[in-house]
Amino acid sequence: MTDDPFVTYRSLLFTVAYEMLGSAQDAEDVVQETWLRWSRIELDEVRDPRAYLVRIVTRQALNRLRTLSRRREEYVGEWLPEPLLVDSDVAQDAELAENVSIAMLTILETLRPVERAVFVLHEVFDVPYEEIAEVVGKTQSAVRQIAHRARAHVAARRPRMQIGRALQKEVVENLLAAFTSGNVEELLKVLAPDVVLVADGGGQVPAARKPIIGAARVAAFLARAAALPDLVTSVASFNGMPGLRVEVAGTPIVVSVSVEDGRITRIYAIANPLKLVWLNKSAKLRR
């Protein structure tokens, strides 16, 4: 372990910020801001460097999240999180992989900033309510109430059944086979009746501006997409979970899915090139 706690916990700090913001670039900026603040303090005055650093990074992420929330109201089309290639350790930690999945980050986006901070710190990183209260400037009683409300909000929106990585990969492979066939009937076999497809082009590339709802409409959309020229598809891993990498004339699109009862209930297609710059390097996520 290095003598500098910031270096020791840097991956943890990035993970906290990424969970808070859903953006790797914004998370990286917050970590740099945290380092600047850390570099100005007297280390002898810090009893618990890990807790202190988590407190700094959370406050910085919370400030940025409030600003980003206003910007995202003006975003062109649907806003989805920024996908990451992560090291193999994340895939081994099923709970962490589920919490940093595109599906979960999309759900967290529907929380208010303080609710998101409380949920992330307590549910993902096991930070005690006492410390969270200090971070968000609330009483412990208020933080407990916020945590209860956030858990209920997330539970109502997450898949009813949590599945393992192996089953997720099997369903993704079935989707790939059906997609490459371009056959609507084959696509309908892997889609839940109430499936929803959400695309994020950010106004940078063509993409559906509103969610596509229902198996028939989603299957028809995918069949049309499969007919595009210069299309290359493959199974890949994003945020520790199996998904698809689709390239249209060399331009990448990341596809992530949610699965219930062996069928796909949500498809997230991230095509905004500004959100795909981290596909060229591996991120280290830690708890």
C-alpha cells in the first residue's frame, strides 16, 4: 500500500463519483478536484483518510450533480449513463457489477441529488448514517428517512429478479443471434411483451428521441437496424455485465439490457460518441 491515502483509494473515489454522476469524465473531474483539496490539508489532522476522502468526493459530486441535473433537462432526447470497460475484478463482485450497471445508473438518475448520494453511500459503500449525515448536511433521522424513500424508489424500478452473469450472457447471445438474423419472429422470442428500448444519441448522431415501447415495435425497430450496411456486432462486457457492441460503418454503439424471466425488459442503446470515449481504456472500480 502506498503512503499516500489518495493514491490508495483513488479507484474507490472514482467509483463513488461515477455512481453519483453516471459519467466517467465528470467523475474523473471530481476526483481531480478532490485531490486538489486533499493536497492542501495537514495529514496529521485526518484520523480516517478513507472516510475523509469519501466525504470530500461525495460533496464535490453532489455539487456537480445539481449543476448537471439542470443541464440534462435541456439534453436532446433521452439521457443514458456513460458505459465503461472495467477490469475483471468488477465482474467477480456481483453486487458491485449490479450497482454500476447501466440499468441501475439509469434508475439512480431518477432520484433527487441528495437521495442519490444517501443511497449510493449507504447501499453500495456501507457508509454509516452518521457519516452520511455529515456529508449531506442533514440529521441522522432525516438521512434514514431519505434512505428509506430512496430504497423504495429504486426497488420499484429495478428488475424483480436478479440474475447471474452467466444467464445475462446467454440472453445477450440470444439477442445477438436474433438481431443478426433480422427476423422479427426470432426477436419476439427474446423480448418481453412490455419491453422498452431507450436510445441516447445526444443530438450528435441519429437516435430515437423517445422510448420505443412494446415487443412488436421494438422488434420492428431492431429488424430495420439489422438491415443497415456495414454493420458489425459482438458480445462485450460493459460495467461488469454482458452487453452488445454494435458498429455501424465503424461508429460504435453500446447496447445494455435488463432481463426478467429469461426475456429482455429494457434495452439501452448508447450512441452519443461523447459518451463512448472511455471504451478505449479500462476503468478500475472498487468498493
